Amino acid sequence: MWFWLALGSAILGAIEVILSKKALEKVSPALLSWSFFALTLPILISLTLLQGIPSFNLTFVLGVAGSSLFFVVARTIFNDAIKNNLISQILPLTAFSGIFTYIFGIAMLSETLRLIPVVGLFTVIIGSYILNVDQAKEDIFKPFKLLFKTKGSLLFLLAIFFGSITAILDKIGVQNTFPQNPTFTVFSEQLLQSALMTMYLFRSERKTWLPALRQNFNLLFLMSLIFLLVSLLIFYAYINGGPVALVLGVKRLQIFFILILGYIFLKDKPTKQSWIATTVMVLGVLLIKLG
């Protein structure tokens, strides 16, 4: 069950990224992040009240607080990256988060994985290497070194790292609600994230963010709905037995859908190695499913 939930998040996640690229032509990365977190809060409040507020402990509070802080930073950096780069060039690099998530999942959640899914996970990571294989003619490690070459690349790598920590803290949060309640956990995180981003916008974009929100409200609200559905699918995958590393490994299949949608709607033509890399990633996801 968790596999199909994660696959659904990959399809919707691809649509979200393509729409984000379009929206970022009109709004700032920070406003886009705020929209994801804030615009669906009324829906989350209604769902939370319908389902009932679960009991929770201090570990839940720490998990939600930590996840919110890390994700606010990670998502805003990510938005800035897709605003200023071709999607086909940067999205496959997110596969590196599989390494971080795998390590954190073992260390912090005591998750154990079987051999075939682990092979699939690292096959996805190999696919991200192939993305830049044309630049490795003289140095086999050059594709990895490219990540450390510029300030922007380092920031993007930091976002990937923070995103991996966020995923672990998300699962810690939802596991410490009784009974386990993904909706309440998502609501708690987005409420805190909204507060953090509101303070940032009033400080840094005081004169521009409200007019930009009004002018682009319909698109931003649609995207916030998709973001909410992606979040809920991932959280429900967690409580249905999905290890964090494998859930996010399957979600990386969104790269495949992004390349197709980017080519159709953004005229962002992927290179040959982008398609090869994506094919390898798809193979990795199939191995995860078989395992």
C-alpha cells in the first residue's frame, strides 16, 4: 500500500514542480513557500476537527518543530533553484537525498531494509550521477564535485540535506500521535511554517508580497492544494509501513514525470543523458517495489 501512495505523491509532485516554475515568473520563492503552507490551513483545520485531535507527547512537538524549521529553509532554497535553473538540470540532483535519508533512517528510526530495495535505492542515486556523465571524461568524480563548485550549488546541496532531515522528523512526528494521525501532523507543521514565513515576508518583502499574492491567488491556491495532497500521501505511506528512504526513493520518480511535463509545457528539452539517468532511476524504483 505504501508504494502506491508514494507513487501517487511522485505524479502530483511533478505537477507541483512544473507549476512552481511557472509561478516563480511572477512571485518570489519565499511567497511561493508561504502559499504552500498557509493557503490550505482552513481545509486542514476542518479535516483535523472531523478526524478528532489525537493525543501526543513531547517527541511529537520536537519532531514537528524541527521539521518545520528545516523545511522552511529547504523549500525556499529549492524554489529559488528552480526559478533560476533549467528543471532538467537540477531535479535529478535531488536523488542524492537518498543517501542522507537512508543513513538518518537507520540512525534515528532504527529502520532496516532488505537487500533488493537497498540496491534499488542506490540505483536511483547512480541515475543522478549519469545526469552529468558527459562532464566526467577526465575525472570520474567531476559530476559530484560540480555540487561544491558554486555558492548556488552548495545551497542546493544544503536544501537536499535539510530535506532529508525533515523527512525523518516528519515520521517521528506522526508516529508520536495516538492514534497515528497524518492530517493533524501536517496541520501542525504547516501552521508553524506559515508563521515563520509570514514573519520573514513582513520583514523582507513588506511592500510586494501581498499585491503579488492577490494578483496570483488562483494559481497559488491550486498549487497549495497539490502540495497538501503530496504531503498527506507521503505521511500516509509512512504509517502504512513505508521506510522513509524507500518512500522518498519512489517519490524521486517524479523526476521522470517532470522531464516529460517540462518538455511539453516549458520547452525545457532534456539532454540524452537526462533520459538515460531517468531510465536508470525508474529501474531503481522497480527494484524497490520488487523488494
